[in-house]
Amino acid sequence: MTDEGTGGEPRDDDGFGLTAETVAAVLAAVDAGDAAALEGLLAPLHPADIADLLEQVSPAERRRLLALGAREIDGEVLSELDETVREEVIAALPREQLAEAVRELDSDDVVDLIEDLEPPQQQIILGALGEADRAAVEQSLTYPEHSAGRLMQREVVTAPEHWTVGEAIDFLRSEEHLPDQFYHVVLVDPKHRPVGYVTLGRILASKRDVPLRAITEDSFRPIRVTDPEDDVAYAFNQYHLISAPVVDADDRLVGVITIDDAMAVLDEEHEEDILRLAGVGDETSMTDNALTTAKGRLPWLVVNLGTASLSAVVIAQFEATIAAIVTLAALMPIVASTGGIAGTQSLAVAVRGLATRRISRSNALRVVGREFGAGLINGAVLALVLGTAGAVIFSDLKLGLVLGAAMIVNQIVAALGGVLVPLALDRLGFDPALASGTFVTTLTDVMGFFAFLGFATLLLI
């Protein structure tokens, strides 16, 4: 079922995002060289959808689209683009249009736009800014990468701590240079140190003579300019913040971070964890070509090739057992693959728990115990099913016992490995998502083969 979007345009089921029809119409206008039709198609689109369009088309189509419809590419579109495409788009835009696009952005968006660009392109964008804006952006770039200083915007609405609601309202109505969007008025002392903040809703709902200090929010939590951005994102998520003031080493207010930027960090971290768990690198982009994609994946495939050799070594130790009972060769993958799935389940829960700080030193032992119990229960159930099936199908009770015992051992190993490997990596200071999948898969394969063939050697030979 489709719904009607802007201008009668058919939309997807959820009412958001680009439709195949829109993309096809845009490409048709580009192929026909019809600038007017292209402008008509792009004008109603949200900047995020235009960015998605530029990322979805091929490089050749993107170049032709930019040559024909560059006027529709503004600062908001640039800020939404994947950085791998952004450089290409910036290089294609006329200098005057690029300057105008950059001037529309808040300082945090400008920093995000240029921090990953090459120095020549950085200078082009910085040169388009006014003196004050350029100084603010350059100052932000001096802070460590992935810190609150890179994430914050300089545009902050402040008021002296002794003001009343009426004074604040009069100021907001008369001030010409307010941010396009803001959520709080930050109260500052004479040394420009933040002492609290008030939501716009509380200001509008209060009488004019009410002191601003009387209606401040309990959620007020200043953030240090050098705090890592993942700590910032955690604070926003944990304490349900909408915005937070940023202070320097002397506790003076230097900027503000808003919820959209904090949630963008969370989204990026979730994406990185998923990509790292899958062993495809954390810089993967849908716009990468085949060679770039292969380069990102090959190192982990080589690592996995080496670790998989351990399984071959284990199997080789039981060559005589397999030769005596050929049926074992057909049954080995069942135990190993089931253990691999269980390890992945435990690993996903552990990595997510560490990323969200739900797993800490205080509860790590309890989590390990829980995983052990789950592995034991799952192993027992699967052992009953597989052991019974093996005994009936092959008319061999001992073979059923071997299958059951190996399944229990491997499920316990998988559950414990899935939580202990990321915990160990985290304790050593490494990203728990990095390489955990490779280690856990190797552990479950090796122990699965060893347990199965070891029990077979003891009971069947």
C-alpha cells in the first residue's frame, strides 16, 4: 500500500525516504539534460533525501547530476552526506555556492563538514566564513578528535543568573542573532560559568517576575570540552538530556551540545560495532568500489584463515578415530556450527552491554554466571534432541551419548567464550567488538571438534 507524499508523489509504506520512482525520475531528467525538471524534482525533497540520492547513484550519474542541478545542494545537504561522497560533491560545487552553503551552517556542522577533508579543501571552506565564525571553527579543530569540543556548537543562548522570566523573554524577542533551533537558556555567573539552564517551555509558562533560578532543570550537567564523545552520548542517553553546556578547563561556557549530535554519535558507534563484529572494518561505505571493499575485508579473512587452521590441527589428531568411524565426519559440523551460533548470541549481548555500560566490573561476574547457566541449559536440551536422534538413526546408543556430551561442552564453551572474550579485550583497553567474532568462532570450532572427537575416541574406539 502506498501513500501520497508532497505533490502527490507516491511514497514508501512508512511514508519516509526516497522512492524508486523519484530516483528514476531524477536520473531521467539528468539523462535528458533537463535542468528545470531536475530542479522541480529536487526542490520538494528534504536535504537528507537529496544526500541519500547522491549516495545511491553511480559516480558518473552523480557528476552529471551535480553539473546540472548544483544549485539545489546547500549546507544542510552537505552535512547529511557520507564523508566519502562529500569530498567529491564539495569539489564539484562552484566556489560562490560552496561559500553560501557553508555560511548557512552552525559551527558544529561546519566542524563535522571539514574535519575529515584534505587541507586544501578545508581552507576553501574556512575562507568562506566570516572572521568570527572562522575563529570559532578553527578553535574547535584544536580539540582532540572525537571529543566534546569537536561535537559542540558555539551558538549558545545565555542569560545572567539574576534575570527574571520577563527579562529573558524581552531579550529573546529583541535579539537578532539567535540559533535557528535551541532548547535551553543557559544561566551564567559574572565569570561566564554556567550555573543552570531553563527550558523554553518553562519560560513561556511562568509569570514575568519569576526568577530564572527558580525554574531551572534538575538535568543540568555541564560537559568538559575534552570529554570523549562516547561519554557525551552515554550521558545524553542515560540522563535523557536535550542539550548540555560545554565548559573549558576554567569552567567557562564555550558551547553547547544538542541531542541530535549526541544521537548521531550513538548511531555511528552502533554501526561501527556491527561492522567490526562482522569483520568488515569500521570505515565501510555503500559508495565504496569493489577494490576498497575487498581491502577492508581481506585482513580479517586472512586472520580467520590462520585461526581456522587450529581446527584442522585438532581434527588431524583424531585421524585414526575418524578413519575407524566414518560417520563422525558427517556429524562433526553439527556440533561445531551449533556452538558457533550460540557463541555469536552471547557475543552480541556482551558487546552491546559493554557499549551501553550495562556490563561493568560490579556485575561482570553475574553476567558470566548467567551465560554459563544458559549454555548449560541449552546444551542439555540440544543434547537430548541430538543424542536421541543420533542413537535412533544410527542404532548406536554410545554415539548418541557422544553427541550429547559434546553438545553440552560446546554450548558451555560458546556461552562463556562469547562473554569472556569481549570482557578480556575491554579490560586490555581494546574495542570489545574488534576481532571478538574471530576469536569466539575459533574457540567454538576447536572445542567442538575436540570434545566430539575426544569423547568418540574414549567411548567408541
